[in-house]
Amino acid sequence: MANIKAVVEYDGTGYSGFQRQSSLPTIQGELEAALGKLLEERTKITAAGRTDAGVHALGQVVNFRTARAMPAERIPAAVNRLLPRQIVVKSAQRVADDFDARRLAKARRYQYTIVNRDEPSALVGRFAYHTGDRLDVAAMRRAAQWLVGEYDFAAFQAAGSPSSTTVRRVTALRVGRLGDIVVVAIEADAFLYQMARIMVAALLAVGRGELAPVEVRRIRDARDRKRIGSPAPPYGLCLVRVMY
């Protein structure tokens, strides 16, 4: 059995997240169906991250095993003909038998895109959150510093998480502006359920002047989930890269 690692890009709009569900369309379900048809065998994939409904990916990593003798480099072109256009396998390669896309990942990088102007964007609106409130990016950067490091991020976890511990290590959290676009880039060893979107919600509150930057540290230390409102909408979030 060959162990195949693949990098996948997808538009999560209209999908009920990555993880397979019996009666709802998911990225995993589409991938496994297409690979199964191509390889003529039942295929089960493991992903580096189980993105939520509506979340996108530029660099999701998966692995699967196959008994077929098809060269790995031929798989992307072949399987993309069987996939909906919202899902693309960018590359594939044979890897060691013990490679596991989820277990061996060292870090994941997410990016959250915000259109910050009076009117929404017709071109990127599908992949970005729109707010007409002028955001104070400098204040957002000051708040972001309190979220870099190894901490208990219980305040940034949505209910329903199966995680046994809420301690995570955030290695980078950057906020930048280019014209009307504000981007929040977050890199961590792993993420709690909706952690990235809740972090963005906290930074948006700071950017609007609803929270002082130092309040983010106090919320972190108090593990007080109630101090932050609803997570930022999923469609602004994208899994950019997985590091091994």
C-alpha cells in the first residue's frame, strides 16, 4: 500500500466543513468519493486540520493509502477532473508509511481577510468579512502581542470542543493593512475549536474601540469566554499552510 500526501485548495462556501458527514456536503466527502472512483477502491483520507463550515484552504494537507500502482504525480490532474471546481488537488507525492497529515503537523497558518470600507467587495467578498467601521490596526497589533506564546486559550475556544487541554502555542500573530484590506495572520502548533475566529473577533473589538488592547491579556488570563462576542464569520478564514 502506498501512502500518498496531497496538498488541497478549496472554496469552503456551501460545504458543511471538511469532516465527512453522512447527509451533508463536505470537502472530505467529495475528495474521498473522487479518489475512490479514480482508484477503484474505498479511500479514506486524514487531514491536517478539520476546517469549519464555510472556511477555505490554500494549503490543506491530507494523506491516504492506495493499492493502485498509479504514479502519485499523475493523481492531481486525474482526480481534479472528477472533483467540483471548488476543490483542487494541487500536488501529490508518495511519502513514508508512517506519515500522518494530522499527527505529524508541527504548525498551521491561517489568514483572516477583512474588507474595511463603506461598501463590500464584489470580487473578494466571498472570501472576506466586510465591516464599514474604520479599524485601528495599530491598536489591533498591540492587542495581538498578548496572544503570542504558550498559554491557556480557554477564552478563545467555542463550546463543543473535544480537546483534552486548552493550552496552545501561538508562534506568530500579525495584523496588516493594504488599502481597504486588513489581514490577520495566525500561526500556532494547533488550534482549539473556532480559536482563530474568536481571536479575530477580539481583535476586531479592539480595532473598533470596544476593547482596550490590554483587555485581551486580561481576558486570556481570566479564561473568560463571555468577554468576547461571537466568532468572526467563517468565510473570511483560510488555512494557508501546514508545516512539518
